[in-house]
Amino acid sequence: MTPLTIVLLVVAVCAVIGTIVALVAWRKALDRAKRAETVNRDLSGQLSHAYELPQVASTLGVPNRVALVYNPSKAASDQVLPLVVQACGLFGLQEPKFYETTLEDSGLSAVQQAVDAGAQLVLIAGGDGTVRAAAKVLVNTDVQMAIIPTGTGNLLARNLDLPFNDVQECVYIAFNGQVRPIDVVSLDMVYEDGTQDNLVSTVIAGAGFDAEIMHSTSDRLKAAAGWLAYTEAGVRKLRGKRHTVTVVPQDHEAKRYRVRSAMIANCGILTGGINMVPEAVIDDGLLDVALLDPRNLVDWIQVAAATLVPKQKAARVTTFPTRRCKLIFDEPLVAQIDGDPIPKTRQIVAETIPRSLQVRVPAPPTGN
């Protein structure tokens, strides 16, 4: 086979893949438009027979003052607004208040404004960055949070068994579900330039290979292919160097490790149903440190296989639970929190804040 033939074959394959991705994106856009047209009628049929009286809202523990914080750049926001208005009306609640996020602020200011205005239930329609911003404001308060996932990863929604592909059902759960207190992880960060910041994580924070994937994934590819876009970056970053990290768990001596990735998990389910840290439980009052050290393709295959089997532990992954832990990197590493890339980091001090965030989740089936 000549070099020209090989080039032509590669071009043809890329063209086919590009066409498939474009068709999938077009199909998704068409489906969203159809759902937006029928959203009021569908919600009425789903809710009105059961929730026409304000007394029902009181029995279910639905707060009277509702706010919606949403990312206006997400197409699903067009569905969320009328759903929330109608649900509040059916429950006999006050008119909801709406707050938009911005490019400069993923939700901190918007959620704080909602709380300052007296909101008792804040619905968050956005991606993991908006959810994380809301968690930072709502942690250690009585204000409840409901998640309407409209992002790419929707990691916290996955870990709470929310129907992350169904905006309508998530709005239903926001008003018809139950409250579950979950842990939040506080993160004191020291960046490459010496600046410091305090952030929070509800799922997984990390530095190394996992963060390299988040930093190198194309936004355009994410918009077209969703979470599958991360797999392309993951394959590109499989080959890389190991890093030295000093780990200092609470009440234990410091220990040095050579790793590809160092992670701090509040819970472990990632996109595609991958359970990266099966030991992590979202409301056990602990965080789980996970240190990945695969050295070749066979090791990576074993790590990947273990994530797909419940409670299966990979040989090249070290995990342990603690309430507080410090990670010190010999060289600054790219980092991520709940799937969002952050600047290169020298040090992370993580501490769990037990059962400090009140989140509305699906109610158990009747009779259980």
C-alpha cells in the first residue's frame, strides 16, 4: 500500500467520523427543539393530577421561596424556565426568581443573590462548574439545592442517581423528591505562582493525568459529542511521565509516591458509568485519596477494567480514606475540580465537611 493510499484512507475515515458526529449533533438539536415545544403540555399531564394543592407542597417539604440559577448559554435552559414556573404554580408556591450566570462567574454571585433574597430552594441549571459554585455558597446552610443538569459531564447528578439526560424529570424531582444531606470537600489550593484560593469539590479533584484530559479536551468536540469527547483526549494523554507527590493524611506520617494522577474523591462515578473510586461514599464524612500509577498499556487496561466492575480494585491504584489530607507536588501540575480545569497547582489541602449540603434527590419507590 502506497503512502498516498494510506493518506487517502485516513482522510476518508476522518470524513466519515466527522459526518457521524455532525449528524448526532443535529439530531440532538432537533430533539431539544421538539421538547421545548411540548414542555408545558407534558408537565401539566405529569403533575397537575397530583400537585394542585399547596398543602401537597407542604407535605412534601417543598420550600415556598424558589429560585432558579441557570446558564443561559445552554440550550436546555429554554425548557427549564417554563417548567419551573409551571411547577411553582401547580404547587401554589410564590413566583420563582431567576438569576443568570455569566462567562466571568459560573454561579457564585447568582446563587449568593438568590440566598440574600430569601430563597429556600435553589434550582441549578448548568454544568458541574455551576453546581460546584452553588455548593460553595450553600454549604452549611439550610437552603436546599436541586440539580437540573445541562452540562457535559453532570458528575454530581450521576452520583445522586438523577436522570441527567432528562431535564423535565429533574424538575419533577426538584419539587417531588426528598432532601439528602451530602458531604462537600473543602480545598485550599496553592497555585504555581504562589497565589492561594479556597474551592470546594462535590465529586473528584485531582492533578496529573485526569487533569490533563480536562485541559486538552476541545470545547467544540464536547459540544458535538458530549462526554465521549473526553475519551479522545484520554487516548492522547495515555503516554506521559510520572510525578512525585508527598501525601500527608490526617494523623499519619508523610509518604512520597510516584504517580500519573493523584485524586481526592468525595464520590467516584464519572462519565460513561465509570466508577473511578468505588470506595468513595458521598455522605460518609470521609474523602478518599486515590493514587494512580499505571506504567504501561496493560496496567491501563487493568485500571479501566476495574472501574467497570463493582468494588473491583486495580493493582496500580492506591486508595485510602481520611478526613483531611495534604498533597504536595514536587513540580506544579495541571489540576481539575469536578471536571473543570484549574491552574497548575503546587499544593492541595483537602478536608471533608460532613453532610453539609442539602440536595433534593429522587424519592424511594412507594412501599420501600
